[in-house]
Amino acid sequence: MDFEQMKEQFLNRIHSKQLIHATFSQPRQKSNELKRVKLKPIELKGQYHIQLEYQYERILKHENVLLEKFSDSFEILLQQFRQIHAQFTDEKIQVQLSKKNKVLWKVEKLENAKQVNLSHNRKKQYLLDDSTPYPFLIRLGVQTEDGKVKKQKFDKFRQINRFVEFIDDSLQHLPKGRQIRILDFGSGKSYLTFALYHYLKIEKGLDIRVTGLDLKKEVIEECNRIAHDLHYDQLEFLVGDINDYNEENAVDMVVTLHACDVATDMALARAVKWGAKVILSVPCCQHELNRQLHAPALDIMTQHGLVKERFASLATDSIRAEILTLVGYDTQLLEFIDIEHTPKNILIRAYLTGKKPTLEQRERYNSFIQFLSAEPFLQKELQQYF
């Protein structure tokens, strides 16, 4: 099969509305920031479209193309990519193109025909179902008695589910065969603390003991009442500061949400010293680096207060993640919830591996710190672990 025949056969299947989904990958140019493009059919305003999802290194973009105009998009994709994986209603097709467009065409017939789903807004599958009543969500005012999520609380419900997804991803890193010790610093109204307890204890049946710590006495008292009423026997809330809590020698998971400025660093340092297997942290109000920052090469940015504040915030979280990596954690910065709902949307997730850093990693970190003229609080707290 030559190149033109391949195009004709592929487009015939597209135009006959047999497509289930497809992926274009292997960019022809390594410098191409576009890594892959996914295709799926959708119906918009009664018309059949092909939706193209453009996947870059860190962002996604979408374009909906009418079927009769898809041929032009297909030509552009073939100029950019060398591989296609496609599933149609009755077969799977793999296309591999050489630099000179020689074609390798593989077909796998399906025993059972697939149905095309043209739904654009498919229902989000949550780990906590949005139609199932959960006692803790009812008590916290997120759900009605019959399990319906209150309209004004749906953003909170999405945030809770996003957090539960992170908890679920962490399960494999928690210890087996013994009680799991979990601390939540700055638990506040404790929506997420209750969600964590419910998911691990009720849904997963794990042996856990959870402590939420916060400075607001009246909030702590209310959270303890709710825990008691729900018979959450291994969940307690205490009034206290991160610095004053000295009840533990070892902790398995540390959660810290919106602890202001270096309070986040205090919690991270405590987690490392306890040998926590899992750290989940959503920072807040990063002022330390903003005060220290002196990098003349960045003056075009940092001369503007707003830009300086945002840069310092991103740099602070990057430094935190790198420090955790240097002291033996596999660390990632992830989006917590959509940015339109809160600006505090970065979550630091770290799993203890004990892996030693390379000399190159240490030098890269030191160069960055020197460039910014920074003396990170977390680095000083964990100096003995470097």
C-alpha cells in the first residue's frame, strides 16, 4: 500500500463514521512541542464532528472539525506525525510511516463490533459517586439527605474527589500489615480529612489512625463532634501548632493543606524527619523567597510586583520539590483543582524511595539557589539530610 492509498482508505473509514478513537504520535521533528493528537467523534448541535485533542508537554488544546472539513486536518497531521493507532467499529489499524512516507499498515479485525459514542459531555466518574449518600458529606453540608450534591457545593465535591484520587494513587506506598499513622496539619473545617478517613477506612478497609491539627479551637471542637457522631473512632482533632506537636516518632502519611508561608516548610521538614512514606501538601502564601529574591537577570519580570509574587510562588514550590527529591523522595508538582476555583492549585506529592541524589542534581539545585540569592527555610531545616 502506498501513501495515497493509505490516506484514501483511512479517510473512507472516517467519512463512513466508523471511528471510535485514534491517536497520532511520533512527531517527525523532535523539536515539535506538539507530542500527540487524539481524535474522537462527537455530535455538536446535531452535526457530526471530529474532536482533535492536541497534547503538548504541559497543556491540552481542543478543536472540533466538521466531518466534511476533516481531510485538511488529516493532511496536516500526516505532515507532523509518523504513527497512527486507530480503532474503528470493527477493526483496529496501525499505520507507521517512514521519513519518505513508505507505509506499514496493520489491521486487526474485532470479533465484536464496537458502538460509536458521540456524547460530548460524558459523566465524570468520581471515586466518590455524586449520587450516593455519604454520611460525612451529608453532615458537612455537601450533600442532601438523599445523596444529591448541593449545587453551591459542587466545586467542593470536585475538590474532595480530586483529593481522594491522590489518596488512591498513594495506596501502594503505604505500609502493609500494621496500622497506618496519618497526620493532617492545618486541617481547618476538615472536608478533606473526613474524606481521607472515609476512603481509607470505610471504602478500603485499612487500619488507620488519623489526627487533624489546627489552631482554631471552635473548629476542632465541631470536627470532633462530627467524628464522634459518625463513629469515626480512629479520627481525632487537636488544637495545636505544627511546631508544638511532638507526640510522634514515626508517621506514614503527612497531609498539609494551605499552611501559610514557611508553615508548609515546617510540615514538610517534620514529615521527612518522621520518615513519612507519603507527603501531600498544598502550599499557601509563599512570602519567604519574595523577600529574598535578588536576580538582576530577572529584573524585566520582577520589576512588576504581581509578576514577582507569582514567580516567587512557583519558584518556592519548585525548590521544595527539589529538596524533597534530594533527601530521598520521588516528588511531583501536580494540579490540585482547576485554577478558576482557587489560585492555590499546586499540590506537592512525594513518595519516599530513599534514592540518593546524583552530583548533577545537587549542582543543579545549588546553581538555582545561588542564581536567586535564596536561603530556603526548608533547606536549613533538612541540612543534615543533604
